[in-house]
Amino acid sequence: MNKETNIALLIDCDNVSHKSIQGVIDQLSQYGTVNIRRAYGNWKKNTLKGWENTLHPHAITPVQQFDYTKGKNATDAAMIIDAMDLLYSKQLDAFALMTSDSDFTPLAMRIKSQGLKVYGFGAQKTPEPFVNACSQFIYTEKIENNEDDKEKAPKKSNSKKTSLELKSDSALIRLLKTAVEQTENDDGWSSLSRVGTYISNNTSFSPVNYGYKKLSDIIKIIGLFKIEVREDNSAMRIRMKR
């Protein structure tokens, strides 16, 4: 029997929207159990009212952090200290850091150095150093729930990228080609599972940021690869089109 994956979710409420919390939990549920859920902020601020109404339905524990010095974000320090305490006191397999602040880059790298995965969630303004420091990073705009704002049209950023848009993304093309080349067998074919593992081990890539649930969906729609699937659909292998 496989060991259950235990995940700690730590939220920097000053820097992310409450509208994406359901999407974050849904994503993490694919990887394991989110048995520690903490949200950090100064709950006396009116700007956190949206978060305040979200905590109870999602079983998230609020952690009060007063602004002791004007212009300084004490939330970061409290969240980092808690993360290090959890790293050494709890039997965890992964952390989920929900923030758009690059100050958490060293924390993500420190956690990964202990052999744990770090799932990052933040707005599209999130600086690259933090995005790249995570094992996987998903932009919260892609998983926001806008039901409480029905007058607004769905965000275009939530839509799936077309084949043309995917082909125009040079970084994505380079990543996929490299992954296939590095994992191909003597016959030139690569198993999708090995390609996915290579990408996961080397980047913070997530298909969700392109509007898709799985890597295989992107592989199929992008049109750059030959695809073979077993009759029972249990495995897929791919190779570059010549």
C-alpha cells in the first residue's frame, strides 16, 4: 500500500486572492491530504474580509500577525518561522506556499533541499525566482472562482491555449523537445510518464497554466509529436515529428 502524502498549506493572505482557494485545494487533493492549513495576516485589516469569510468553510486556521512596524510585512517572517518549525517537527511530504512574494524563494529552496516538494500558487505578477524555486507553480488566475462576481465575464486567462498559441510559446516548445530528447529510447520513442517526470524534476511547469489538466492534453493539441497509445489506454509514448 502506498504511503499517504501529507501536505502543509501556508497562505500569505496579503499577497493572494481568496477567490482561488477552492482551486488550490482541488489541485492539492490530486497529490495527497492537506492536513495542515494556515492563513497568515493581520485580521484587523478590512482588506482581508474576503479571506475571513473563506477560512471556516475550508477548515483553514487563521494566524494573527500584527503590523508592528509601518511599511514592514511581519506576515512573511511569521510564515517562514512556522514553515521551518513544521519542516522539522511534522512528518510532511510537501508544502504548498500560496503567495506572490519573491521573499519566499529561499524558503522554497530550503524545503526542497530536504527532499520535499513545494507547490507554489500565486498571481501572474509573481517574480520568476519564486516561480522557478517551486517544484510546481500554478497561477491563481487560472483557478479562480468568480461565482461571487457574476457581472464580470469569465477571464480570458482561464481559457485553453490554442494549438497556434502553444506553438508560439518558444519556452514551452524548448521544454517539451528537451524532455523528449533526454528520455527517448534507442528507437527514438519516449514514454509520456518519463517525459512528465523529467519536466517535474527540472522545472515548475504545470499544464494548468495553459488551460489544461494534463500534460498529455498539451502533447495532443500542440501537434508537434507522433503519438502511440496502448490499446487499453494504459500508456502513451511520443516522438518528435520528422
